[in-house]
Amino acid sequence: MSKKKPHSDNIIAQNRKARADYELLDFYEAGLSLKGTEVKSLRNGQGQITEAYVGFTSGEAWLLNGMIPKYSHASDYMNHDERRSRKLLLHAHEIRQLKESVERDGLTVVPLKLFWKGGKAKLEIAVAKGRKKHDKRQAVKERDWNRQRQKLLKEKY
């Protein structure tokens, strides 16, 4: 059986550049600790994670530099800061694994996708290894070759 993927209507924001810039190793799904105006802004389909990254402080994982615009119908004192740090809701052993891979192996944790699941905002994150320019070119060559191979096999059979 294949895993269910988030429906395209449920996706709020994607970090497409991360798949090109990094070799993705392990994937995790994390909840987000949000304020009410942030949820309403996300319900409007606003949010950006292209420049965001994941950091660790005092045994907790945080989404840093992710942008959720202010909610237009809220007053100024009720609204949130657009680029505030948001706590990621993960199990303790998952946080420990992520932190160890970052500290020991020199890897990084990048956010890939912000989406709705069961009425809650979720963030797909991945442990990643940075690619150099020649690695990126090789990945493009492999992807193109796989595409051509599939096309040839489809025509043949």
C-alpha cells in the first residue's frame, strides 16, 4: 500500500527549492504551535517557508524565519508577529534524533511543506545534506534519464 499524500487543496506552502539544493534523507511530520490569528491567516492560504529553517534550543525544535502574514481582519494588538519563532510539536525521541544528526553528522533540517491534516496545521521537515553545484547537475541528468527511460518503456510495451 502506498502512503497517503496531502491533497493539493490542503497544501498551504511548499519549499520547492529545498529538493534541488539538498539531498533529503529522513522525513518527519511535525505539528505547529500557532496563535489564533496565525491559523486564520493560514486558512486564507497565506504562508511562506522558503527561507525558513529548523533550530534547536533547550530540548525543543523551533521553526525559525517562517513567514505567516498578519490576519487582515484582526486588530493590531491581537495580531501576531509575522516572522516569530514557532514551536514544532514532535516526540522527544524525534527531537533527539534530529538534534543528533545535525550535531554529529553536520546535516541540516529543512522544512518542505506546510499543510492541513485533520483540521490541524502540519509541517513536513526533512534531515538533509547540502548539494554542491556538480551534484545538482548530476541529479538533473539522472532525473532526465529516468524520464526518458520511462517514456521508452511505455512506448515499447
